[in-house]
Amino acid sequence: MNRSSRSGPYPTRRTLLRTAVSAGVAVPLLSACVTGGDDSTDPAAGNAGAKSADNPLGVKADAPLEVVIFKGGYGDEYAKRAERLYTQKYPAATIDHQGLQKIGEALQPRFVANTPPDVVDNTGASRLDIATLVAAKQVSDLSQLLDAPAFDVPGKTVRDTLLPGVVDDGTFDRVPQTLNFTYTVWGLWYSKPLFAAKGWTFPKTWDEMLTLCATIKAAGLAPWTYQGKYPEYLNDPLLGMAAKTGGLALVKAVDNLEPNAWQAPGLLAAAEAFAELAGKGYLLPGSEALSHTEAQAAWSQGKAAIIPCGSWLESEQKGVTPPGFEMVMAPVPSRTTSDALKQTAVQAASSESFLVPAKAKNPAGGMEYLRMLFSQQSAKAFAESAGTLPAVAGATEGMTLSSGLGSVRDAVAAAGPETFTYWFRTWYAPLAKAVDDATGELVTRRITAAQWSARIQKAADGVAKDSSVQKYTR
């Protein structure tokens, strides 16, 4: 992702990983948005058509469609491509397309006024807080879209064409309310030619990682760097390691705000591992002061061997990575020999979050647009241009992939059913911030692993006891 095209300090592809930026503004304003169900004031009245085999969502052929897209590192040409499919099928419909960077700032007043667009790519640093939107009943149920026939895969529904976990990622209280277009995998990145030239093998266990780090440091290279100004990047391998140790039961306990969840042995052991990484001097000096672009540039310049990041990294580093670097992603090493999940397990989730506002003038058109966006042809074209996995299964079949994207696809295949993700970030923005802040303190050796655990547990307990916060379970 090209950071020059984004407006905030946070990686724009991580829709699932932070809502704190906008939550403080969205909650008080959107709480006033909940309106009754009076059909006489339904903004969609008059914009519904008859449903048929060719028009499963009941689109009115000449109803205008307003599409708002986050114009970040992926640009918005992929969205315009789907709009062209829409106008081919509904030539009488006019489309108002807006490519924006500050989604929340632009759209929050319109949600308050009950005049939102028909479909929104709610992504980026200043996106709207989806949990607040859901609580305010401002988001449509997408069940009919998911159960509609896929646009270009005969015999399958839209739901059938999506990668595992995509529907769950956008589900609140058993109702699918967002649909995410990209599929993100988190892991540890390195240069394949560098490791080959040095005779290094990427480790599968944490003990092997520490041994390799000593070798790398002795060779005059920092073993790791990370995006220090945003310690959530380092949270991913830490929490991924904990999930492998404790299994999905640990992940669910964290998300469900269970008592003492953050003091589970798997989480404490993972925190101790990363405290040891810092304590042994295996992080590039000064990493804590680096932005994402600075840390990633240092890594691609050969100042450090390993960096944690999501699968957007290769696309984001275009124009920065030197020729022949051939970055690849590997899963986080196992912490113990008795981990609940295999070493090949990966943290994976869909992102680039699309929604149809409940008060849209043309919600049927918004869902039909998404049916076209999530088609095989749209997804394949996106994968080719963005170098990122779309959330549509089989979209990369037959394609010659870059080293990074190829390694991501291979990691997903190797993981099989053992993919996982945490949802507390989407559900509870204050807790997400508390975790990020604590991890930043942990790897700068200001707190111990035990203090890290206790500090986050206190924050989780606070959220659990706060009756004003809507709770979710998995």
C-alpha cells in the first residue's frame, strides 16, 4: 500500500485491527441516528424493482447508485471496474462515484442525517467505527446478498464463493453486516535470496528463532525490526504465537472477555518470548521510533533480516524494494513442542470492509454492486493489479504470482483449516489500544511480561464491566 495516498498514521488494509481512531467521535453522534421503522420515511421507497432470476436482489433498473470508496494504496480503479459491470447491466442507472481517504470525516454527518450513500468501502485510518454503526442500526443485513446467485459462478451463491471466515468476519450477533474484499494473512517477512546466500533456514520453533537471531547478529545485521510507532504490528506475531500455544479456546476466551483470559499460559509465554527478543538485543536499535514506512525501508535496505507485517507488505513496498529482493512470508514459529495448533497455522482475516447503509436510497443497488465486485472476474483483476489476495476463492488460479503473494497463497494452503483471528479489536476499540500500548512498553523493556498480562487484563475487565459497551460473543 502506498502510504502517500492515505491520510492517517495507521495501515489502511487492516480494517479488522483498529477502530479506536474514529470511535471517540462516532459514538455520541451516531447514538442519535436510530430511527423508527416507519415505511413512509424509508429513503429506499420507490427504488425497489421486481425480483427475478436475472435480478435476484430486486434492483430498479434506472435508480441512481452512489458508491463511496476508500482511495488508498489499492486506488479505486478496481471499484470502477465493478461499476462498469453495473452500468452494462443497468444502462439507465447513473453512478455517483467518490474516491475518498477520510471516510469517517466525510460520511459521519450523512449517517447522522440519515442520508448515507448506497454502498461504502469503510476502510482507512479515519473510517467509521463499525461497532457503533451496528449498535445504532445503521447497517443493512447482507443475508440476501450472500444467498443470491454468484454473479459469474453458475450453481453457487455469493456465500459459496468466499474464502473461509470471510462471512464471520463481518457478522455481528449472527447477522452479516459487512463484507470484506481482501484476504489478509499475517506473518514474518524476509528476503529469500538473502537467507539462501547466508545459508539461513527460517525457523519453525522459537528456540530455533533465538539461535538464528544470534547468528544474524554475529553477521553484523539486526535480526528484527518493527514499525515501532505502531506496536500493533508486533502484536500480530505475539498474539499469533499465543493462539498456536493455547488454540482457538484461548482466542475465544480473549474475545469473549472471559475472566483472566489475558493471564493464560499461552499469552504469558508469548509475551515472555518477545521480551526476550528485545532483552537479547535482537531488535534494530531505534526501531521503537520508526514509522511503518521507515521500518519497512530499513528492512528492505538490508539493515534487518525479519519484519512482522500483513500480506499487504509487498504491494505497499512497490517502488521501494530493490530488484531481486524477493520478499516472502513465513508463519510465526511455535512457542512450545505441545502447541494446540500446528506451526503452519496462520492468523488470517478478510479486510477492506464494504457495507450497505440501512438508510441508503438504493440498498438493492448497493448489494447488486457488491455481487459484481465479489465476482470472479473482478477479484481476479484486483489480484493482478494489487498483488493482494481477494476474499473470493479461486481468484488467483492460473496466475503467475510474485514471490510475496505466492508465499501468502502457499501459507494459506499449508494452514488448511488452522487459520484464526481475534475479533476483540473490531468489537472493543479501547481494549485494542490498551494491548498495543502495553506491547510497545514490553519490547522497550519498560514493563515485564507479567506486568503486560496484568495491565491488559485490567483493561479487559474494565470493558467487561462497562454496561454502556455492547458485548459480543463467539
